[in-house]
Amino acid sequence: MTSREALAIGTNTKPPVLFRGEYEQWKDRFLNFIKRHELGEFIGKSIEEGIMKPVTTTRMVGTVPTQYDLKYHELDDDNLKRAKGDRLSKSYILQGILNEIYVKIDSYKASGKEMWDQLEKMMLGSKVGNQLKISNCLNNYEEFKGRAGESLEGNYDRFVTLLNELSKNKVTKSQIELNVKFLSILQPEWKRFARQMKQIMDMNEIPLHEVYETLKQNEEEVDEILDEKRQKVKTVEDTIALVVKKKKKKKTIVYESEEVEVDANSDSDDCEQLKQTMLMLTKAFQKKFYKKPSSNSQRYSSGPNNYVHKERVEGKRVEGKRVEGNRF
């Protein structure tokens, strides 16, 4: 249990602490805390009715009877307990709220009842706000679905929590509607058992918790079905992973004295980069080893093949270049 949860629950001597969004729970716990107190009856009256009216008595001032309000220490036993209840109701409310909430109601701290009423207005909101809250609860109910891979217990817990919200907002549903709704949100592995329950049991009479308990008896069989499905999925994934691994083997290209590894499954960017590199190498080779003829006589012959290149006198140098180019 976290420290926040401990504060929200309270103890026998300390009231529960109110956190935003948890007013309904806090209210129930706070009233239960008061009932356990030895002056719980008087504290409750103080919250419901406000501080008690002054107790008066008549005293003679000389020969004239005069009304006199009794002081705290002059009260009888019952009125004294009631006065203590007024003090405790205010004190416990102050102990049960955080500073961020207190600063919004500190102008109503004349009595415990004023603070209590203002807290309820602030936390529950106006009538329009309450209608919006009810509308949201109904939408959540209509759109409620089971989650992939969620257990039967998880589905049931979320569904019961939603029904509790509907109940607090005074929204009621028939028993058959609740049962059918719950059976419809279950995972596919439970559908066969849910269909059997609809055929055998009276959905108008059986409570929701009995539907859950009956289904839970088949949990072991459902777990076996799920294990088989997981095993099949794992086998398929392993097969796909093996195929992908084989396809990703690398090719080795020997270029002169260097070895370059190329991924067989490289993407389009790698291919484009390789093309650009080869183009640059081709241009560099042409620039270094190919010399443009300087005259027409060197460019063309008089024979039938016009594009026959004539060798120059410096044959050795040209031949040397050719050898180097071939080696390249």
C-alpha cells in the first residue's frame, strides 16, 4: 500500500484525506470514521444541522429577570457533548482536506456544516456537470470492450468498476442486460463457454458474480487453448526470422586487390550510392587513359569503317596505356 492510499483510507484516530476525483469514496470513509467515534452521534448532527443554538437561562439582575447565554463550561452533559461535536466536526474536516482544497473553502469555516456543504458543491459540480458525468458513464458502458490478451478476472474487475460508477450516478440496468453485456466482451477463447451459459442458465435471475464464478471453472481449459495458439505463433515467427536471416547474407565483390562486401538486401539508397561510385570511377578512367585525337586524319580512316581510330607513332606510350587500362 502506498502512502497516498494509506492517507485516503485513514486510521482509527485520523480521518481519511480527500484527493481530487475521489470525493464519493472519501465521503463514505469520513462518515464511517465519525460513526466509530464515541461522540459520533453529535458530530454527525453538527454536520447535518450545523452548530447548536445557544443555551439560555434566566437570571435575576437585581429585581429584573434577564436572559443569559450559558458558557461552554456551564452546559449540562448532553449540551456539552453537542458543543464538542461542533468543534470536532470542523476539526476533522480540516484534517481531511489538502491545502489546495482548503484555500477554496476557507471562507466557509464558520462551522463544519458550511465546510461540508461547500466541499460537496465544489467536488460534485453543478447539475449540468452531473449530467455530463452521467452521459460519460453511459458512453463508457456502451463502448466497453475486452482488451486483447486480458484475463477473465481483468475483464470482470473493469466491468464491475464501471457498474459501480453507474450505480453512484443512479443509472440502473436490468440483470439480463448486464449478464449478456459481460459475456459479449470476453475473448474469443471464452465464446464457447459463454454460449453454453446462455443456453442453460436463466440470464434474468443469475447474478453477475455467479456468471463470473461459473466461467472461471473453465479457466484451465482456456489457458491450454491460449498456450497452443502462442506456440503456433512462435513457430511461425521463428520460421520467418530464419528466412529473413538467410536472405540477409552478404555478397563479396573482388575489385583489384580489395574486397567489398555488399548486402544482398541493401535498400535503394545503397544501390544509388554504388551507381554514383561506379560512374565516378568510369569518368576518372576515361580522363586518365583516353586521349582525344588531335586531327581528322587520326580520327577517321578512308576505309569503309569511318570510326576506326589510327594509332599514333608513339605506339609504345599508347600501348603502355592500353596495358595499364586493361589491367585496371
